[in-house]
Amino acid sequence: MLQLTVIRENKEKVIKALAKRNLDAQSMVNNVLDLDEKRRTTQVELDNILAESNLLSKEIGEMMKSGEKAKAEIVKQKTVQLKEKSKELSEKLEFYTASLAEELYKIPNTPADIVPEGKTPEDNLTVHQEGAIPTLHEGALPHWELVKKYDIIDFELGVKITGAGFPVYKGKGAKLQRALITYFLDKNTEAGYLEYQVPHLVNETSGFGTGQLPDKEGQMYHDATDNLYLIPTAEVPLTNIFRDVILNENELPIKCTGYTPCFRREAGSYGAHVRGLNRLHQFDKVEIVRIEHPDKSYEAIDGMVEHVKTLLQELKLPYRILRLCGGDMGFASALTYDFEVFSTAQERWLEISSVSNFETFQANRLKLRFKDKEGKNQLAHTLNGSSLALPRVLAGILENYQTPEGIVIPEVLRPFTGFDIIN
């Protein structure tokens, strides 16, 4: 959520920044400022009436002490009127406050200056590309055929148990999946991230805290009975650990990592590009989250990007990094880098990670603050990234490492799998 003071003091700058998202925010911003003015005016009226009421109450007490009961009764009538008026103003204030919050929740984060202009993924900027794209043998297969051939992932069994988008991993497929999770977690903890195991269901407040609600409500699985949401990413519970927390400046940065299954409805996703592991309703992901001093967050995101690069370099997968344009960024992000791995059998790039800086957008919702050297409370900056999302990494390994003899396991994973080939 954008800070109200920022909108109030930098109205035109905010509108111009949001235009980079191809959003005409004039009416939204004007509506927010109008509600804010009404809320503040009502608050002043209410404060004045409460102050007058308190003053009259003291006068009534003095009159009763001095025996001026008749006079006191007249003044009492005025306090009754003031009480009714204060109730009316309190209800108005509650309405304006709720309406203001509702409107603020609708406004996305303002993009950073380095975010490129653009409307679609085609406008994203490639900032780095690395790794040789292998030449596959004749008869090479896409991963959804490979998993059938070697009997390591069963999509049909997942349909039987649950439905489409819920695969069953088995044998060496399950072990390779577990190896990737362990490898990613070990690399993250070696880099100074503290590992957490977190709940896979979160409450509504947590969803609002990180910006999934109300923006992505239709993409989340919801248990209406208990009003809980299955997490779309570990970012949600990990970041909400610090909701309503005031840190000391010397505690920053805070670095967290965690593995969770992730659940996304992916409503409206159809076509050949969603085959196999390309798009699932349930998938595994290892996440990194950082809480940073505002002066250090852009240095931090560069460090996170370098960290994810090392994972792909060690896996020896061809990849590229994109700086997302304004029209392709997530609702809460100020800057996002996407990592994509090249699927040789599919001859296309597959997104495997997003690394984002949210600046104060999430922290403002979370009331996540730190006490600076002067003792003042400031909003922290939050960042997160996938390191990594497993399905498309696995698809890339299966396709790029296939040989006529079988699928060779990347050398860095062999200590975790206990085997060096799937055949």
C-alpha cells in the first residue's frame, strides 16, 4: 500500500509513476485525497466536540458542587446533543476511514525509475544471458514424454486423485525433486538465510499484508469455513512473520528462506504452453525473503539476483534475466527481475524465478517498521525471490540433460540424489 503522506505530498509524481504501468491513476488518486480530506475534517470536528463535551462535564460537576442544579440540568441537555453529534461523526469517520483504506488497497506500487516502459512481456528488457544451449540428439523429447518414458512423474494419476495440475512424482522423479529442494535450501542457508518451516494456510490479514489480497483473490484457493487461504508462495507466511513488528536498526538486514508447496488456481490458463510441468495448481518452491533498511534495498536486490545466478550456473542450465517493464510487473512490486531457463526440447524460455523489491509497499500494510538511530520509527523495505521454483527447473533438467542412454543428473545434485542417471 502506498503511503498516504507520499500521495498527498507528491500527487503528480505518483500519477506519472503509475502511468508506467499503463494505468490512468488520476481518478483513483483524486478519490483517495478526497476521502482523506473528508476523514481529516471529520476527525477535527469530532475532536472539537469531544473537547467541548469534556469541558461541559467539568462545568456540570462544579455546578452540582455549588448547588446550581437547575443550571446543571440545562447544560446536561447540551451534552446530550453533543453526544448524539459525536456518535454521528464517529460513524462518518469510521465510514471515511474504511473507504479510504479500501481505495488505497486498489492502487498498485509505483515502479522504480529503472523499470522500462512497456505493456506486455515482449517489452521486458534482457539484462543478462548465460549458458550454452545444448544440441539434442535426434528423437529428443519434451519433458512430458520423458516422464512417461522413464516413469518418474504421473500426470494421469494426479488427475485421478485430485485433478489436472496436481502431478504425482515417483521413484527417481520424487528423489530428484527432493534433491533440488535440499540443494536450494542448503545454498540459501550457506548465503546467510535463516531457514523456516511455515504454515501452508494463511488468514486474510496475512493475504492483505503482502498484497495477494485483494489483487489475486481469484487465483487463491480459499477455505470459506475457516476463511483461510492456501499459500501461492512462501513469501506470504515468511514476510508476515514480521507483521506489526518494530525492529531495531542493528537487526537489519533480516534474511529468511523456506520451502513450501504452493497452490494457484491459474484460472484462464489454457493451451500447449501449459502442458506438463509448465503450469501447475500445486508445485514446490524454495523462497528467499529479506527485510532491509531503505538505503540498502537496491544493493540487496542486486545481491539476490547474483545468488540466484549461482544456482543456475552450478546446475549448468542456459538462462536469461529480464527486467520487467511497467505493464508486466506484479501489483506490489517496485522492481522485478525474472529468470528464465531455456527448454531445448520445447524451444522456448520458461520462467523459473522472480526477484522483487517492494520498497515500503508491503511494509506499510504489515506495519513493519524499524527504529532508526534518532529513535524514530521508519517503514522497512521488503524483498523476495524464488530460489527456485521447481517444476520448470525440473523440466529444464529433464529436457536439456537428456541423452539416448537416459537423463543425466547435474553433477551438483548427485550427492543429494544418490544416482547420476535416470534410465
